[in-house]
Amino acid sequence: MNFAVLQFPASNCDQDAIHAARLLGHAARYVWHKENSLGDADVVIVPGGFSYGDYLRCGAIARFSPVMQAVKQFADNGGLVLGVCNGFQVLTEAGLLPGALVRNRDLQFHCEHIFLKPATADSPFTNKIPAGKILRIPIAHGEGCYFADEETLAKLKANNQILWQYCDATGNLTDTANPNGSLLNIAGVCNERRNVAGLMPHPERACEALLASDDGRLVFESIFAALEKKSAAKAA
Amino acid sequence: MKAKIIITPKKAVVDPQGKTVQGALEQMGYKGVTGVHVGKYIEIDLAPGTDPAAAQRALNDAAHKFLSNPIIEDYKLEME
């Protein structure tokens, strides 16, 4: 599988994403934000960081980078896109995902491990996460509080678009387990079509036991499984 | 010619910055403050001879698409 990892000025988790993809046995390459094509990418990662210094709003400027036209086209054609942290912010600003990310409610930057409960296995990003499995994943953000209006939240629930929620070690969606004040403890969502997803936590930083958790592998394995299913369907 | 844009967080969005500033004002002894909302102010300089009506339309577009995020912010545009 070919991973395309975007690079905007001041992205800083692009190397981690490339490393994770290659560690798990797949080809991965960087795509500079000024490029107009994603080549033969099977999946696009929009990485974490502080693109454009978080100026104006996080991801607000990156979303207009030339490469985002190609990403939109890729997504419209059903391609898989995963935004992590700043990448999630870029995708919401670009309108490829619903809602918005605002400043953490306690105004502090949170750099810590949290627990994630997958809300559904019905997506290319969660299909390999065993039922009941709680993921331990690191977060590192100051503006990760997920907001959407009542109507949008209702739609997300009705369409099963909430993919991950912050929880405690036993899977309860408590307020204390919510590091940033996100509504409904939402850590990540997908679009209606389920091919574009974003999350604030960093699965690409949790692919090796040496780094305190390798639960992040399950997100990547879900993507591989989904892509394999797709190519099998095409070959048929 | 100048355009002035004031961007404020929507009421539905939790504004911890505003709350923190409010707390500080109260601690400093300012009485009667019932709310604080922290936003952004952007000034845009326009070339002399720019058509004000066209500029206003263009900047409204820019404010809606880029300078503000309509999901979480409201904006007010003033041409000077």
C-alpha cells in the first residue's frame, strides 16, 4: 500500500507517520504542500504539527495549499484520508470533515497518554479494533476541543460518524477522561461517506511497545484491511 | 482605504479565554462584569482608488471563507 504523507510548513509529525507506515511494511512518501498530485497514493495522511504556526486558526491557511485540491479530488473519488491532530484541524477547516477544533477548555497544552474507545467498528479506520478494546494513545495539543452545533452532533450520532471517544481505563466516557472539553468526548470522526477521518490523538506515535503503547497499529491495520478489501473487490 | 474586521466566538462555543479574563478582572476588583468574550481584530489596508463596494463584497467573501470560521465565529466588517 502506498501512503502519501503531506508536509505543510511547520508540520512536524510527518516523519512519525512515514516511520509508522514503513514499520508496518508499507511504502510511504512525503508530498510537499505545493505539489498538485498525490501520484499513486492509496491513502493520504494529513499529519500533526503547527502548520503555518497555527496563525489565524489551526489549519486555516494549510487548507488552501495547492495539494489540498488533489486531496479533495482523491476524497471525492473515495480515497482514504486520515488527518491526525493538526491534520484533523486542516480537514475540518477544508470542510472535508464536520465540526471544528477550538482551544482546550483549561487553556493548557496537553501532552499525555489518554484512553480511546472506538465508537464503531464500521469504518476503514476502526474495523480491526476488537470489540471492547480500549486504545492507549498519546495526545499533544492545545486546541483539540471538538465542537459542532446541535444539528451536526445529531447527524454524527445518527450516521455513526463518531469513530473515537475519550474514556477512562475501563471504557467509561467520563468528564475527567476528557482532556480538552470536546463535546460528547469526541476524539475523532469520519465524513458521511466514511472515507475521510480525523482524530486529535496520535496513532502513528503508538506503533511500537518501546513508545509505551502499540495500540495505534490497530488503526493502521484497519486501513490496510479496508484497502485490501477494495482491491479484492476491484479484481473481482 | 482600510477594512476592519472583528471576529468573535459564537455564543454556543465555550470560551475559556473569556472566562479566565473575566475571573482576572473580578479578582482585580472590577465590579459588575457579567461576561467577557475574547475575539480577533484584523485590519486590511487597501490600495488607493479601490472601489469600496467591490472591496466590501470581496472582503465579506474572504471573511466568510477564510478570515473567520462560520462554525465557531461571527464577524463584523467595516470599511473605512
